[in-house]
Amino acid sequence: MHRFNPPPSWPEPPTATWRPPLGWEPDPEWPDAPAGWGFWINRHGRKASGPIGAYGAVDAGRLELATADRSLLLMHS
């Protein structure tokens, strides 16, 4: 399970299990996150890539690629 990890200068999420909904963006008045900040952490507290399509997820671009060209989809059995 991934947990959203806001930068120290941002407000805390409303609950410990809160996840930004698709399309969510931080308030433009909030300060920038530190360089290399990990917006998602795993159950051990280590940086994680995050859920596909979620704000700050490292692999968010895969969703766009998959919807842009169906021929690039791979099947796995």
C-alpha cells in the first residue's frame, strides 16, 4: 500500500489514508517541494513510485502512453 507523503512545508492530509484524487494539484500558494522529494512512500516508509496517474507518482506517464496508442499495450498471462 502506498501512502501520500506531503512535503514538510505543506499542510497535513485530512486523514492518514488520504490520497489525492485524479487530477488533484497542490495549492499554487504552497511552497515547492524539496528537489527529489518522494510524494509516495511504501509501508516501510521508503520512497515508492506511487499509484499510476496519481499526483507525484513516478510512473504516472505510463497511463498516458497506454491510452495514446493501444498497440503498445502488452498482454500478460
